[in-house]
Amino acid sequence: MKEYTLKLELLSDAVFGRGDGVAGLVDVEVQHDAYGLPYLGGRALKGLLGAECDDLVFALDRPGQKDWQAVADRLFGQSGATARGQAILRIGPARLPDDLRAAIAWDVNEKWLTRAEVLETLTTVRRQTAMDPETGAPRKETLRALRLVLRGTIFTSRLTFTQEPTDDDLALLAATVKALRRAGTGRNRGRGRVQAELLDSTGQPVTDALFADFRKAVGA
């Protein structure tokens, strides 16, 4: 199976919320593993990429263009699809680089670090409150604490094709990766800005080369 790596670098702090909090500490906790290492789940990442792809396909829906919707359906699948309509692209969770994860896991297993210490090192806690538009004062009982992954953190996700991708598949994937600019919650507050890059099996960047094929295909 052909594989690529999606590299994500946080350009601003991000909230990869897991849907709950920790009583007395934070109202919104980030997803993290048994070693305290934050990550973004594969399903959430697929949703982000799928949404960007949908926007691209919508913009390209005009006379004279090829059927990019069919390419998108091939990549990301169709809602309620049968076996024939399933996605050929499998998207793994976005995690810290393997060598860093292995080193931290060893430290935790050897009791040099605790899970909480690892999490606190890679994240920060911010507090926010809703403001009353009439008085300009904070509304009562709206103070919330959120844990954010620190800017500069790099995540990687394994992208695996179950079938040999076509040139159009890879071109649209590259355009989708180029379009991905934010991840997580609070994006309208400036959080979760990311720089996304597609790497081949040797670790070399291929986003620009594949995107050039996309531009040629759409006549840009």
C-alpha cells in the first residue's frame, strides 16, 4: 500500500478538545495518550481535510472542469457508502514524531517523568469568559479554563492508500493539504493555525510538486 505522511506544525496554540474537562482544573481538556502526549484523532483530522476538499470541489464545479466530486468521493468516501463507495485513503491520528514519543514513553515508564508533567510541558491553560455587550463586564458564571497545545508543536499523521492513487487523487489531496490552515476549536479566536505539508515515504516534501499538477489540471 502506498503511504504518505501529513506533517502539521502549529503556528498558534490549539485546542484539540476531547469533549470533557477535569474537575477543578480545566473545563476543556485536550486529547492525550497514556503518556500525556497530546494528539489529534484520525477521524477529526479526516473531517478537517474532508471539509477543505468539499470547499475546493464546490469552487471547481463549473462547465469544462473534470468531475472532481468523483475524485473527492474516491479519496474520502461517500456518506452511507457501500463497499464500492468507501474511501481509498486511510488517515491515522496526528501524533508527535515517533522518536520523541518513544523517548518520552521510556522516561514515563522509568518514572523519570509523570504523565501530568509531560502534558503540562506541552500545553498551557488559558481562561476566557463571555462579555456582556451592554455593560462590557464579564458575565457571571461564564469563566472557563481551556488547555491548549503550544505553538511550534509538530504532529505527523500516516496517510495510507488501500488502492494505487491516480494522478488526480494525489493532485486533489495536495490541494486539500494546502488549503488546511486551522485545526481544533476556537479557530475564530485565532487558535489552531497550522502549516500542513505532505511528505513521501522517504520523508521528502511533495506538496508543491503535486499541487503544480493540480493547478495544471484545473487550468490555473
